[in-house]
Amino acid sequence: MKDYDVIVIGAGIVGSFIARELSRYEGRIGLFDKGSFPGCAVTKAGVSLIHSPLMCPPGTLKGKLCIDAPIRYKKLADELDVGFKEVDELFLALAPSQLANLEALRKRGEEYGLASCELVGPERIRELEPHVTEKAAGALYVRGLLAIYPPEWAFALCENALENGVHLHFGTAVTTITKEGDFAYVIHTEKGLFKTRYMINAAGLYADEVARMAGDQEIELKLTKGTMAILDKSCSHLVRHTLYGTFSGMHSQLITPTAHGNLMVGLGHFPTPVHKQDTSVTCDKLQEIIRMGKELVPSLPEREIISTFAGIRSENNKSANGDFYIAHSRSAPGMVHCLIGSPGLTAAPAVAERVIEMLRDAGLVLGERESFQEKRGGWFRFSTAPFEALRGAIAADPTYGRIVCRCEHVTEGEILEAIRRGADTIDGIKHVTRAGMGECQGGYCGVPVLNLLSKRLGVAQDRVTKKGIKSYAITGFTKARSE
Amino acid sequence: MMEHESIAVDVAVIGGGPAGISACLELSRKSPNLKIALFESEEELGGMPRTCHLFFGMRDLRRIYTGPGYARKLNDLLRKTHVDVYTQTTALDIVPGAKGENHFVRVVSPDGLKTYRSRFLVLATGCCESSLGERLIPSARPAGIFTTWQLQQIVNLHHLKPGNRALVIGSEDAALSTVMTLKRAGISIAGMVEEDKELQTYPLMAQGLSGLYGFPIYRETSVNAISGIDRVEGVELVGQGKGSLFHVTCDTVILSGRFRPISQLIHNTPIARDEATSGPSVDMNLMTSVPNIFAAGNVLRGGDMHDLCALEGKNVAESILARMSSTEDEGDGWISLRAIHPIRYVVPQKISPSRIRRSTFPSLLPGVSIQVAHTLRGAILEAWSGEKKIWEKTYGRVIANHRVPIPVGRFNWDGVDFEKGIELRVNGSHLKALG
């Protein structure tokens, strides 16, 4: 039985940050996830923004953890060689009656000590966003925020954690947790048993089930679902800031540029999902977010939508007003709950720091790892590499000159590199390389990626999956092949 | 800097499908001394026909080939010319030059990055089918959803079987090709789904295939949701007439048709884009809004027949040769054409009445054509300029996604208001739009 000091359950953005932070220290760390790729559940299916803390009431834990998030992310972007896009926020008042709300929001910004947070009038709005509705009576303009692509970050964090000695166990669902003695647990998975002293419950939508496995019956989650649509890059000029109309715990109306330069529209009123995997998009929700989007930008072209998806967010029963709950379990000593919700992505780096402090308080001795490598091995990206670097890369390896995804200009070399570094599904390749994210949504590159995966993983094409488990991309071979 | 490091050619053609190849063939046939470069992303030339197995070549080569046979034939013809063919070479961006100056194309291949400069440029990048997202079909994005083009690559190029039982969404010509491909691959067909009450292809052919292969055609039916989380498990359909929800079990969904141009290369360039087609907009010579940059084939409109694309490639070649030999600018007297729903688009978007008047056989000019958004029965197509009707014609059936030629030579040109341009309508449709 493998013995760990800390096991992190769940490789979403929070679990990935925690694993990477823990890898700064000497110790045996394991990161477990039932999926085959980090950051592919709740982490992926959100608005993917590093927000200001304005949506969080002052005095809340989540508000506190969001402060300075862009600074933390930018520093990490350099260490891990991951991308981000700077996007400023505009909270719009769509009627004069809403101006008072903006003033309240501005005061909140002051309380949070936001450096740049100002009220602007219709003329300035028009300068900043010429396509925004004429109804906009005023806006709160907040600068210095970011858009990121979360699965890429989760992958980078996990990869860096791995380089620094963390053991990654993907495709490994935790089925049971038993106690061994006073202060140790045995984690049962379909791939064997693992022993640990401390456990981090970062299991997202499944945090309640993981808590119960460890004997903690107190955790309950309330789930809601938001719907998003991605628009083609040909209309990216329409919106340059994150535009918020109205928002509350019950709904949200926004249009934002994404890290990859598309536009995203969301999220509508939040219904309750049927079950934890219910990330289906429904026709009426789609119409609703388009309608809400057009209220902000009337010329929003719905026929340029290239992709739609839904994501589930959770709130816990342990704290009021949808706040986070990051605490030691009361009935399972050694387990730390990370029950987050929106804006979890923004808060994730600070959550990780807090969890490390809590582990220290609980008696875990953390000695600095001398060999800690804070820099992750860089990743060649054809679409953003400077001319001379491209030239050198193709000369050294001609596969970097063979474009596989035409929409996003992803080369065969990048795809092979992704496979070498652990991406073993079609969606996994998409998350790390962007192949299949463009205008044609994998129409051209889907089949070549399938073939590259089959060849490099050394498995038949009918064993290659779209997103792990039983999501086989194809089911067999035609007669022409068998003959 | 670009000027020094670039490779000079007379004509650069982007896209090695029927339109691009035909443009090259015609150019080299009529003017053997031209230096022509053709860029194709795939390993082989031929474009979409490479993966289809239906009838090809009727209107351009005047013989019937299979898709791959047709692609091979074009390839063979091209290899006999001195056109420089670069496969596995993707055009990354184009930088149009100032008036009369060279245009630049940056390409990449395993041989490296190169920049070409040429006075003439042809965009023939073709089209792709609408994805799940574009069609706004709800699902949890399971495996087992393919477009027709993906299906045909999988089955015809790689001999793989995408699933065991497939539902075909759409009833355009591509849907007929889809059911034949499915049959060849030994995949059972769960049905064909069409939102409209009319089929968007030849109805007798669709019904014939439905009888022959034993699958139902669901008309006036839309997709409510695709079920399944890992792999497709079925599709929930809603009959509009009855409003009833029903479930079809299948492990594969094929999205067929709804083609759109691949026009990424014109983003962030001064080349004007037609919102209706999302491809470049062109004049009667198939020239874009930037002088000496031309476009041909499906980049102009999406899923048209390959042989019509090939003929359009030839037309582009003729336009280029004409411009080479004459400095006369035809820029004066252009009049714009606009399509009103249910006409989806009109190509070209600009015509020159003086040229139509000058021509002895106006019907031989590169044609103006339209496509309608959905199949119409007993429709009257009309052309209007301002308040004046300048042409009309009654059609028994106008099939969606089939090109309908518009005889602009027959328009009453005396009634045309140049400022207002010409609108193409289906009788009554403008009233509906107003109401």
C-alpha cells in the first residue's frame, strides 16, 4: 500500500493549485481525480474570468480570497508559461434607476481597496464599447482583470507538481475511505489502496460524497446550472471588456472576451441540474442567454455562435450567503474541506495558500524542498511564437510546420508534445493545444487527432476516447479494413 | 522586409480543391509562361471530393467519376502543367498590397515558413459544415457526433466505423451522400431529420433511399436534445406539427449540410465580407473588394456542387487573364445586389450593367445565382430596384442549397436606380418582413 502524507482528492483548479503549492515542500503528496484530465468538470465550464471581488459582499471569506487574484495569476503565468488575457470589467446600469446600485458597488470597491474602480457616464461607455446598448446610463469601470483558459492552467499546475515529486492518479475514482488507527486513512480506489495522514477534500460537486466516505455527514451541496455560448472570432471586435448587466445569486447577464480571443455570452437564470453530470444545454436557456446578451449588445450576431455548454456551480450548507467553507472537518480529523463556489477560479491561488496554513496548524511539518522547480518546461505554441522562434522550431522538427487545426493554427508537433506530456484523449488534446476550438469545431482536425492519438499511444483507433471512461470516439472497423 | 524575403510568383492560389485546381489548369493552359503557385493544407490535392463516392465531373470534365477518381483526375491534369503545387502547406495570413502592388501570402509547411508575393491572388479555401454549437443543438457533448465530412474521412479514407446506428440531421444533398456512406460502412440508419416540411434535396431520391435502406424520414421535426454523457445514447425529437416529444435510440449522430465558407484568411484584412454568406463578397469578375484578389468555389457560399466550383475556378482564371492584358478599370458603374429572406444570399454581390449590355451573349457571363434558405414550392422570384420591379419568374420548386441562376441580362435595366441597388426577393417576402 502506497503511503502519503497528504492526499488531495479532486484535480480541479483548487486541487491543482493545492498540489502545486504542496510540492514546494518535502513530503509525499498524491493528487487523485476520477477524470482523465485535470480541470475538466466545474473548472472548465465557467466564465473563466479572474474577477474583481465586487460580487462578493464585504466580510465574506470569498471576497477576501479574491483580492489581488490577478497579481497572483500573472506571477504564475510567468512561472508556468501559461497564457492569460487582460480584460477590464464594465458593470452596466441599463436604466437610470440602477445608477444607485453602481454607486453602492463603487463603495464596495473602495472597501476592498481596488486601485482602479470608477463610475463612467454614457459618453465614456460609448468610447470604451461602441456597440453597447444605448440604454446604458452609466457604468462602473474596473481595470486590471484577466481571462484565462482554466484546463490549460490546471494541466500546467499538475505538470509542475509532477516535476516536483507529486504523484498524479488520474482516472482513479475514490470509492471508499476507511480509518486506520487514530490519525490515518486508507483511500480505496479501483486502482488500489492508498494510505494517508491528511486529506484535502477538493472534490467539487462530489465533496459531499467524499466527506461522507470519511464519516463526515455534515456537508450538503446546493447545485445550480449556468449556460454559456462561444462566438466566432469574426465578431470579437464587438466587445472588448467584460460587460455585466444585472447579476445576483440567481442569475447573471454577461458578455466577455475569452482568453483565446472569442466572445462568451452567459449565464442566464440558474436552474437546478437534474444530476451532477447534467451539463446539457437546453433550447430555452440558450434563447434566454442570447436575449440577455442582446440586451447588452443589440448587434450580437447569434448565428456566429460556434459552441455552447453549461456548467454546474455549488453552494454549501456550512456558510451563509453562498460563501466558501474552507475548514477542518469536525468529525473526520485530518480532512480539510475546500467547499468553494463562484468565483472559485479567482480565489483558487489564495485558497491553496490558506489550505497549506491550515495543514501546518494541524501539525503537518512542511520543510522546504530544495530542489523545487518553480518554472515549468515551456510549451512551444505556433500561433503565438515569434517569427524567428517558429523558423528554428520547424527546422529542428518539421512536425511544427504541419498545421493540423487550421482554425487555431495548431501544429502536429504541438499535438505530439501534448500526447508525450500526458494528454490521452481528444478533449485533452483540445484543452492543452486548442486543436478543435475554432470556427469548425474539430470538423477538420478531429480525425487527424484521433489517428495521432492511436499511433502515439499504441492503441487501436477504437480504443481512443473523446473524454476518458467509455467515450469511445469510434466503434470499430469497416469491412474494407478487415479484408 | 517582406518584399526582400518573399518569393515572387504571378498568381498565388490558396486551396487545392476543384475551384483552385481548375483556376490553375485554365491559367496554365491559356498562358503557359505564368508562374503559378498552388497551396493545399492536406497531403493530397482534391479537396472534399476525395472522400465522397458519388458522381463527379459531369459539368466540368463532362464525364462521370467517383469522388476520389475525380480528385485523381484533376491531380493528374495539374501534374502535367508547370504549376508549382505545395501540399501540406497552409496559408496563415494574407497581406493585401496597395493598388496595383503585390499581395503577400505567408504559408507554413514542414519545409518552413515562407512568404510569397504576387500581383494576383485566388482564395479557394472551400467550406465546412456547421458544428453542433452553431446549430444550437443541446447536448452534454458526448462522443459519437460527426459531420458528414468527418464521417466520410473516417469511413472512406481510414476504413473506420464511427458507430453502429446513426441518425442523420438535415436533408440537404449531403444527407443523401451521408446515408450511402453509412450503408457502405455497414452502419444501420435510425432516420433522417428535417425541420422543414419540405426536404432540402431531390425528394424522389431521398424517398427512394429511405425505401431502399429502410429508414424513416422525420419532416417538420427538430432536435430537442442529444442524450448520453460519454457516448451518444439517443436523440430526443419534437414533431412540430404534433408537438410531441419522442426518442430515437442510436449511438451516432451525423450533422449533414449547413455548409459555411472557410473565410478566416479575410478576417482583419480590408477584403469585404458578405454577412449573408460569411465569405468574401465579389463582383461579376469574382474579384473581391481588393483589386486583383479573387475568390472562387465554396468560399463564396458554402456547399455548392464541386463541378460548379470548378467552373467558377475557370471563370476566375479568365478574369485574371483579362485584367493582365488590359488596364481598363471596370470599377465604374457597379451596382450592388442584395438578397432578402427567404433568399439566403446572392453571388456575386456586385454586377456591371454596362458589361451585360456590351455582351452579345449575356447568359454566358459568369452567372449571378442565389440560394434559398429552405425549399419553396410555386415561388415567384423577383428583382426590385427601389420601388420598381425589374424582373420576375415563376418556379415550380426551388430546392434549398441548390444554386438558382438569375438571368440578369433579362432585367429591365432602364428601371434600375444605381444608388438603391437591386434586391432579390421571393414574392411577398418583403411584405412579411415589413409586417
